[in-house]
Amino acid sequence: MIAFLARRLIGAVLVLIAVSFITYLIFIKIPGGDPAQRIAGRTATDANIADIRAKLHLNDPFYVQYWGMMQSLFNGSLKSYASQLNVVSEIKKGIPATLSLCVGAGIIWLFFGILVGVISAVTAGRWSDRLITVFALVGISMPVFWLGLIARYLFAQGHPFALLPDGEYVPLTSNPWQWFVHLLMPWWVLAVLFIGFYGRVLRSNILDTINEDYVRTAKAKGLAANRVLMKHVLRNSLIPIVTLFGLDFAAVVGGSAILTETVFNLHGVGQYAAESTQNLDLPPIMGVTIYATFFIVFFSVVVDFLYAWLDPRIRPT
Amino acid sequence: MATESSTDFTLDTAAELAAEEQGVIEGKSPWLLAWRRLRRNYIALAFLLLFVAIVVMCALAPVYSAHVAHSAPNEGHLGETFTRDGKQIQIVSKGGFAGDKFVAGGVPVGPQLWHAGGRYVFGADNLGRDVAVRLLYGGINSLKIGIGSALICTLLAVVLALLAGYYGGWVDWVISRFFDLIWAFPVLLLAIALGTALSINGFHHFGINLAQGSLWIPTLVISYVLIPYVGRPLRGQIMSLREKEFIEAATAQGASPLRVMFTELTPNIASSVLVFFTLIIASNILTEAGLSFLGAGVQAPNASWGTLIADGQDRIVTAPWLAIIPGIAIVLTVLSLNVFGDGLRDALDPRAKVRMER
């Protein structure tokens, strides 16, 4: 177990280095990306630009620049080229909104995904099952930002069914109720796409498990149908869902929530990244990329452990 | 966005169909058998027809633009009027008073359907451009990017999977780590960053010249995203195929590695590749829409379904059709590909579960 942990951690660090280095190379090589010229503006003299280049160490070899950027990122002094704001504190500012969005949406999609999956499996072949199939297929075929726009059009203040506030994030600490109300729509928009999908995966898992010998044994022992379903079938069927959830959650925290954050103007990390890329502002892009990769790698390790814990047949080796 | 790709949906017809055809499969090729199964999956066929219809409609965009709508896709009609039921209607409203009533300015005319003789079937946008025409031209771009990037993605994934699965050893190690790396990359983030950066000046390195508005930029940026999703399961399939007798026989007859890879192994994974290809087009159309929505995909004045939604988002109150209609186009296209892809998978191999690994 310790060897496994060590190997996974070394692998994770290597991935982080590789990802940051590739991101760096791409943005150094991309044409029109000279930050000194953009900072200096249109009326700059050559001396101005040379001065800025020297200050930002842009004349050093690229591996020295890379090392310098990584150092300042990890000691928290990295500054954006465009706004001169501290990258780490900007990311930290965005994290509460991003995590609030992702955790809430994750709870909704996991809970309703499991509910829908169980209903669908128990009523396999009947109308409720068919309806869920249709719902799931439409769900994975919708662009999330479009669903968000439609939701805002219908339910936000000043619209036909004015029920909820129109976007923006209210910190949990300043007003829990407003926090909840403001996030209700983004949560559901992000979750809807997953609910149907998880339901379908769980349905097919349950239908596979239900024919296993130990389920027949449990029924033969005279256990109640509900108990067999909950204790024997569902427990085993949920294992793949755990993996799926871990990876999807990491992907959502690590950047897939960009579109939802942008549509609802939540000022999370994703939106910060989207705004920085529009300015070709390398330091924030690096910062957010590292942050996102960290989440993805971290959760894949967590998933491996959970998997081994839930299913003793799979031991980390 | 995260989970757009993988699917595990079946319409529950495959097993029934497989049971029915026992006894008639002797002497038939696998492709013929697959067609026999697919032919009876009416839902999948209906959605294939829908997809073909969408492609044909988009392909006919120039005809529609010239002979029905009488307006080019980027042609604005500010300050002009058109006739509906003998009445002159402003394409984009001028502000002011009509009698006693105040009329807001700059509001484009809504969907006319067929009441205006084919003009402004889906209304106009804020510059007076015909939304239906832009929808069709935008569809060409969305489909081009979706299909093009899916082609590149599948091609690369197949070649990498063949190399990794056939040679094994360090080749397999390198390719597998490459898949891991793409997997761990925050792909959407990188795609947005790349798309934005490349759309400013284009790309002029290694003898490749892409102009700044080139459709190749979003196509290439999107194409790498799903490579590991396809490459990993294919690599697994090839590894097990590689141990089969027919490969040994081919090698014993003196077939070169390339020959074994392309004439022995490739036909055996062709059915999985075909299914993946269909589902990846669907997924890539969604990714393209997301990129274009954030301004990192197709660049103005070109349109795609994603940019049309982005253009419409600020006018969602006064002109909701601008954002709603292109979204419906995306949903129909992606849905048709997803349903057909599932049907295709069931038809090609009702027993094996070909699905995108995650």
C-alpha cells in the first residue's frame, strides 16, 4: 500500500511538471504572444519594451524563465502580465465560487443519478424506464451553456417565471440563504447533464448484477426484495459510479465548469481562466492549469483508493 | 462538458434481434449481419435520417441563401424593410413613437416562418442578417469542424493504438504515458487557451501556414482532446488480437509488421472505430460550440452554431430566438449522432460493450 501510494505520488508530480512545461512551451512559441509589447501598449518606444523585457526576465533562456515562473507560482508572488494582480490570490478568490458550484452540483447529480438509475432498473422496459432513456440521451446532447441561457431566460428575475436571481455569486459566509438561492440554477444546469447519464450507467450495472448467483442466494434465504436490492445489488453496482463520479468531479472542478461559471457570471476560477486566455495572459493560465491538473491528478489517486476499499478484489499493486 | 463522450445507452433491441436470427447467420459476413440488425432498428435509422437531413440542409445553404432568403449570410439589412401580408415591416426596429406607443429601437424582427415569402424564416439578428441563412452556413462550419476533428482524432488514436498494441514494450510505455498526459490535462482549459492564442495571428511554423480565421485552428485544437478516450480501449483490443492464431499465421507467412497492422489488425477493430467515430463527431460538435461560445473557436464574421448562441446571449430578453434556435440545431444534430451511434454499436456487436473508457 505504501509502495502504491509512493508510486502514485511520484507519478502525480511528474504529470504536474510535464503539464506545466508543455503549457509553458506552447505559450512561449505562440506567435503574437510577446507580453512586453502588449504591456507597453501602442505608443511604446523600443527602450520601454526592452525595459519591460528585462524586468520580466523575458530575455533569459526559456528553461530559466520556466523555472522562475514555477518558483514564483509556488511562493505566491506570481503576477499577471495584463493586470499586475497576484495570480495565486486571484485563484484563491475564485475557489469558493467554483467549489460551491461543483460540490452542490455534484451532490445533486449523484443523488438524482442514483435515484433515477434505481427506478429505471426496477421498472426496466416500462414507460418510466423509456422516459429516463430519452431524458438521458437529450441530456448528453445539450450544450451546457445553452441550457444555462435558457434557464436564465425562463426563471431569472425579470423573465417569464421570475423565481430566482439572475447569476452572480454571493459568498456563503456573508449570507447563506442568498448563497443558496443564487446557486440553485447553476447547480441544476450543471447537474442535469450528468443525472441521466449516471442513471443509465447505474441501470445497466444493476441489471448485470441482478443475475449474479449471490443475489439468487440472498433471495433464496428469504430476504426481503428491498433488502436484497439495497444491501446486495446496489452496493456492488455503485462501485463503477464512484470511479465515474471522482473523475467527473475532478474534471468539473478542473475547468469543465468554465462554461457554467461564465453563463451565470459566478467569478470562479474557470471564469478567471477564460478571461485570462482572452488576454493571452500567461501567468494566470499557468496558475489555473497547475491548479486544475492538481485536482484531476489528486482525484484520480483518491478514486483508486476508494475503489480498492469498496472492492477488496482490487488491491492496489 | 466532462461527460459528453461516453455512452452506455442501448435501446434494448439488440438482444432481441440477436436471439431472433439464430440459424440464419451461417455463411454471412459480419458486416452483412450487422446491416440486418441495424435495418430493423427503426429508431436508430430514423435518427440517421435526421442527421443526413441536417447535413443536406446545411449543404444547400448557398441555394437557400440565393433563391429563398435573398440574403447572404454576412449581409446586414439595417434600416431596410420587407413585406409581410402587404405590410412594410422594419427588419430592425427604429426607436421612437408609433402613435402613442413607445417602440424600443434596435430590436430585430422575430421568426416569420413562411409568412414573408421565405425571408426571415427564423427572424433577423441585430444587424438585420437573416438568422436562417446564418444558421445553415454556421451549420456547415460546425459540421466541418466536428467531422474533421473526429477524423483526425480517430486516425491518430488508431495509429497510436496499433503501434502500442503491436510492438508492446517501450513503444507501448511511451504511448500509454502520452495518453495519461492528455488525460490529466485540463483539456477544455488548454483548448480555450490554444484557440484564443492561435486565432490572433494564426500559426506559421514548421512549414504549416494557417491564417487567423482558418477553420483548421478549432478543428486541430479539438481533435486531440478525445485521443486517449479512443486510443486506450483500442490498444486493449489490439493487445488481445495480437495473441490470436491468425496473426501468428500471417507473421509465419512472412508478413511485415506494417502489413500485419494494416491488413490483419485494422479490419478487426474497424467496427469499434466506426462506432467511436460517430460518437466523437457528436462530442466534438459540443466542444466546438463551447469554444466558439467563449470566443476561442470560429472567428467572426464566420459563424458556427456556438458563435450564434454567443451572439444571441445578450439579446435573450428582446430576441430570444437568436440563442434558442442554434441551440436546438446542436441538440438535434448531437442527439441524432448519439442515438445512431448506439444503434450502430448494438448492430455491429450486440454482445461486446464498446464504450469510451474513462
